[in-house]
Amino acid sequence: MDNLSQENEKKIIKLEGELRLIHHKIDTIKDNHLHHIDLRINNIYKILWFVAALSLSSLANLVISLLK
């Protein structure tokens, strides 16, 4: 009976270690990687707004040129 209890205790300790490792990895992803992804997405939005503004100004210039 003691042997089974010791085995179960070792397995519980192993599972607690794995749980801590998973928790650490989740914290790393949440705190570090998501911030970098957010920065990249914001840069993409800035580029898209610039391209949209450039396209609209070119279209307006074309319309003005055609109306003259």
C-alpha cells in the first residue's frame, strides 16, 4: 500500500511540475508574443491607411483632370 501511495505522490509532483511549465509558457505568450503581434498589426493598419489615402487622392486627381 505504501508503494502505491509513493508512486501516486511522485506522479502528482510530476504533474504539478508540468502544470507550472504550462503556466509559464502561457504567461510568456500572453505577455511577450501578443505584444509583438499587436505592434505588427498596428503597422499593417498604418500602411493600409496610407495606401487608401494615396489611392483616394490619386482618384480625386484623375476626376479633376477629366473634368477640365
